[in-house]
Amino acid sequence: MKKTLLTIAMVTALSTTFAHADTTINGFASIKAGMTTSSDESLYEYSDELDFKTGSLFALQIKSDLGEKLSVTGQLLGRGSDDFDVQFEWLYLSYQLSDNLTLNAGRIGVPFFKYSDFKDVGYAYAWNIAPQSVYSGVGFTNVEGISLYYTTALGDFDTSIQVLYGSSSNNDPIFDQPASTDQNNVVSVNVELSRDWYSFRAAYVQGDISVTSNAFSPLTAALFNTNVPGFQALASELDFDEDKGTFYGVGVTLEPGNWNIVFEYNDIGIENSFYSDRTNYYLSAGYRLDNIQPYVVFEREDHKSKDSIYQPYIDILPPQLLQPVIGIVAGQEFDATTVSAGLRYDFHPSAAFKVQYSSQNNKTTDNRIGLITVGVDLVF
């Protein structure tokens, strides 16, 4: 019933829009398959069984120019990993305040990374899977809020500056347990400078993070209920209750001749929580040969667990509470490098075939996992 009502609402809205506005509809899709090379191993949600859903998606982007400097943009996206349930990834109004300044309001994609605006548009880049060390590092992809987008010339550089404020929520599981996460008072600033064949970007984000999860909420409740001040202080360190999260990111893109070289680095942390301090980066290099582009990618993820949270309580906390605390905190430790090699083949003006092999060396568990993916990315 909900899908029927959504369809009716969309058709009605589109009919009205076509009647009164200049409307364009674009779309993109990815049909991908992948599997790990070892039994009982998983990587990027792929397992050792051939999977055609995880990386596949279909989307429509609708933009209507309403005149008088006002427009509306919506992006409907269905992911195979979500059984292709369609939802509005973006839905916002834009008002052009001046030739260089635009105000956006609504559900807006977060501008944290080089390819944030088209991370889901696989046709826009060479990789078959965008470097997950960086692009899966933040737990949300859009906010409900407002942003200002400003473009100007700074010396010989074309410069863009975007400031955003809003909030977001999701129900992604934590430690394979149901969870509810709220990101409030999210503020981000990102700046990009480009000239000729190179560009630089920097981003800063902060927000107040609250999380409720079966993975740790019962434990923190038990610690709070002990009425022991020290244990309650420990519970506060484990709890996510309006804790300040920060993100710092930088990136460089070089495109001399047929080369395409991209580097992105970020640092993520959440104060007063067991969330590990995380450093992630990747370096990618590709070379275009007519309609073929081979590429390689090196990625690093270094997530340091906050063992200092529980160390003062090792000798005083009851084992039935200490062991779960250690498990939750230590479970945030992750140290891995991933090397990928792939090929993009533009066999059609609107479609590209891609194949990629990735090998991740998980130093935390002393384990290596291989993953092969193939697919076709399309735009229309």
C-alpha cells in the first residue's frame, strides 16, 4: 500500500511539474556481481557465493527549473543491498542568490569526499568499487538541512566553497545488532581549488552523535545502575549521547595527459565514546588508452581502539562486566591494507564494463581476503 501511495504521489507531482516547469530526467544504474575467493570469508558485504545484488542499483534524478532562480532536485535510488527498495536519496530546493552563490534546502548529499556528489554513479569513475577505506568511513550519506555553495576565482584557481548544516538518522546495525543512530547539529565546510590538470580539496565536519543499540546499551545501563561513580563514569565513556564527532579530510587529483591520479585522506573520531580513532586513505592511479583504462589502488585503514577506557577498571570491575567492556572496545581495533587492480572498458557511449580484483590484508586478525567483482555502469 505504501509503494502504491508513493507511486501515485510521484506521478501527480511529475505531472504538475511537467505542466509548469522545465524538467529534465536523468538516470544511472549499475549491474554488478562479485564473490570472495575463499570459503566462509566476506568483504564489502560479498561472500564466497556469487552475488548479483550487493553492488547493483538503479536511480532516477529529476530536476525542475521553476523559473525566477528557483529549482527543485530529487534523486530516487534503489539498492540491491536493500532489496531495491526505492527512497529519496536527495530531495532539495535550490535558490540562486547571485551568479556565484546558491542556497540549497532539504535532503542534501554530504560533500565530504572528492566523489561525494556522484559516488553512486559508477560510470563517473574508473573503479568498479569506490575505495571503501574512505567512502564507507562515515555512517551517513545525506542530511536534512541547508547549504550554501559559492564559486569564485582565487588567483589562477577555480574555487568552490560549500557550507552545510543539518541532521541525519539511520538504523544501520552495529556489531550485527539493531541500532538507531542520530547525527545532530552537523556542520561541514569543504573547499576545492582546481587549475588546469590538478585540484586540491579539504573538508571539516562536526556533529553530535547519539546511538542506541542492543550491542552495548544493556551493558551501559548495568554500569549506570551500579550507583558506583567510577563505573558510571565508565558507562559514560561507552555511551553515545550527544558526543562530538569530527571528520578531517584532504584530497588531491592529478590528471596530466592520460593519467588519472587521486589521493584522499581522512581522520575520524568521536569524543567520550568507545568509537576508535580512525585514519583512512587511498592512492589510485589509472591510465587511459582510448576506451580502456587500467588502474591500481592502494588503501590503508588504521583504527586504534581506546583501551585507556577500561584499563583503570581491570582490577575493580566484576568479570561479568569487565569482559563485555573489553570486547566492545577491542572490537573497534582494525588495521588493514587493501590492494586492487582493475580495468574499465567503455564499450558504449553510455556504458562501461569493469572488472576488479581486491586483496585485503587484515593485520588485526592476520587474515587475507580476495574479492573479484565484474559489472556494467550505465548513465541515461
